Amino acid sequence: MPTMVVEIHVPLLPTPGLSNGTHPFPWIDEVEDFLSGLEDQGVSEVFDEGEEDGDAYVFFIAGASRHDLLAVASRVATLPGVPAGTTAFVSSDEAEELGAGRRVAPALPAL
């Protein structure tokens, strides 16, 4: 049986105002730390390592209900420094390509 996965697609936009030589996407590490913290709390699981896909960086979460995974995606979208325009896709571990699932604009459901 396929595992439900929520893909969190964040526009791959550099953080403005950073000094030269600084990683242009510090929010990637912040999101990874946030998702790892939720995994430690048993809220959701990091399904796979994040990866670049075109003009987005994609994070993968699983291990909870659809509602809870979408709540996590919504929280990611509102983290400080995360670029606007984050979207989520409800997919499965058997999807052949990224973004092939049902697109859901992050709202702010309670976790």
C-alpha cells in the first residue's frame, strides 16, 4: 500500500540583505531543523531529504494524517524567512515525479 507523502514546495528565492559569501538560502536549514523537531515530537516524519526541483526547494513529510501533514506545511510557509508562495502537494511514495499529486495552498489549520 502506498505511503501518503506531502511535498512542501518553497520558491527557491535567496534571502535579501545577506552579506557576500553567505548561503543565499538560510531558510532551507531552518525548515529542516523545524521538520526534524516535529519528527522528534512524533508529529510527523521527514520522509526524504529535501531537494531542488526547478525553481523550488522541496521538503517531504509523512507519518501523520493528511490534515496534520497539511498543518505542518502551513507552519513551514509561515516560518520567518521562508519565501512567500509555498505550496503543498498531497502525493504518495509511488509518485513518478514531483508535484504530481493534488496541489493544496497552505492554510493555517490547528496542529
